Amino acid sequence: MALTTANLRRVSEGCADGEKRHGRFMYKTDDTKAQVETNGYFDAAAEHFTEGVGDVLEVITDADGTPVLHTYLVTRTAGGIALTLSVATAAA
């Protein structure tokens, strides 16, 4: 399937970095994790994300089956969107 921009919501803004304010976004889809992580999946929504690195995107995949929440760090370069899956680390 393809991105449904109506399902993408900015839910908060984070700390300021000069003039930029990084945001936190939510997205819900029936698509699988593999589909969402395909290169270019979020490119149509590039204008929603902060230029550069720093936005957090929480995605619920497989909403029509067994929903799973994934958290990503968003990188926006040259109009394209790349996702880096967040990996939890244990406290020291």
C-alpha cells in the first residue's frame, strides 16, 4: 500500500534547535513494518517533517491484524525521508 497522509499527525513539538522545533508524530496503517520501512514510503509527507534530523515518528503497523508500535528517528535530506528504528537500551 502507500502512505495515507491523513493518518499522519504531529502530536507535539520538542526542544528548540535555533529556529527549528523538532516534532513527535503518530502514524497508523494497515501496512506491514517492512512496507513502512521501504525507501521512499514517507517521501510524500516530507513537508511535514523538520529539515534535517530529530523528529520522532511512532508508527502502528498492521492495524487491521495484529497491531505493533514502532518508534523511528526521522532524517530528511534532499526532500526524501529516511527512518532509523529506535532501539531501546538498558539503563546503566
